[in-house]
Amino acid sequence: MKIAVLVGSLRSDSYNKFLAENMQKRYQSEHELEILEIGDLPFYNQDDELDPPEVVKNFKRQVADADGVMIITPEYNWSVPGVLKNALDWLSRVDKVLIDKPVMTAGASPTALGTVRAQLHLRQILSAPGVSARVLPPGGNEVLINFASEKFDQSGRLIDESTLEFLDRIMEKFAAWIKK
Ligand code: FNR
């Protein structure tokens, strides 16, 4: 499967970016996870949506061409980071490339709640009419990696066995969700 990955943190040592990279490597024999650059997108402007800058056109094309989309994000002030909301706003307009697109969400934080409040907001955004993504249902499928500083090593490798086993199960479920 070809899976487009959006990471909600631009930080070089981001746990969420590490998570995306670990998954990209771990599942490379079955899935092609492509981490898309959302930090280069300009702020969404309705004046430009019919003929957006090339970087936006490319981004939308990459999402449209993917079999599924994975969104891996930190929580900023109990919600999703602005850079991710901006990317989703672009995707929600004109050709609306997320409609019916299989999506799964995940997040990592150094705190106890593992981005749960951001994930709830994200699910709300993903159900808006211009987005209407086909999101992997929550029951048992919520990837909330808390206390991230204990689960990744200094080089960004995910070393927590139970988290890795959980991710393996979720990836199988997501692949089935995409095929559905
Ligand atoms: C945070 N952080 C944070 N953590 C949390 O659990 N709930 C929150 O609401 C917030 N809010 C917040 C706002 C801003 C602007 C920053 C910079 C940080 C802490 C956050 O979880 C931590 O910095 C993570 O490491 C960010 O994710 P990455 O960059 O490691 O992927």
C-alpha cells in the first residue's frame, strides 16, 4: 500500500517524526510510507485555492495518489499544531482529496495523556464536510504514545516492545481498513 504520512511537528528531534520514521522502516516490505513535507506549505488563503502555489498542488496530488493517509501529531495547547491544521485546510478545498480517503491517526508526547486531546480534535476536523475522511474507528485503534522519552532511545529508535507489537496490530487493521 502507498501511504502518505503527515507529521504535525517540524522539530528535528520530534518524537512524532521519529514515530513516522520507525514505522516507515518497520513496514517497508509491505507498505510504502511517504512522509510529506507540510512545513513548506504557505498559509491557506481562499484567494489562492483555485490556483494554489505549485508546492500545494504537489502536496494535494501526493495525498490524492495515496491509498491511505497516516496523521502523526503532537498535541499543542490541547489541540493539533497549526501547521497540521493548515495542511488539512488546503486538502479540504476545491478537489477535496481527503473525502472517503482511509486515514489513521497517531500521536506521541512526553506527557501522560499521549496527545489524546489533540486526537479528539483531529477526529472532529476529519469529519468536517470538506474533509470527510474514512477514519479508522477508535475502539482499540488509538495510537497514543505517552511518556515518549522512555520509549525512544537517543537516536530516535522506538525501543518499547509492547508499543511495537501494538503498532504491528494497528498496521494490519489499517491495511484491512484501506482494502475495505
Ligand atoms: C506542547 N506540549 C504539550 N503537551 C501536551 O501533552 N499537551 C499540550 O497541550 C501541549 N502543548 C504544547 C504546546 C506547544 C506550543 C509546545 C511546543 C509543546 C508538549 C509537547 O507534547 C512536546 O513538546 C512534544 O515533544 C512535541 O512533539 P514532538 O515535537 O516531539 O513531536
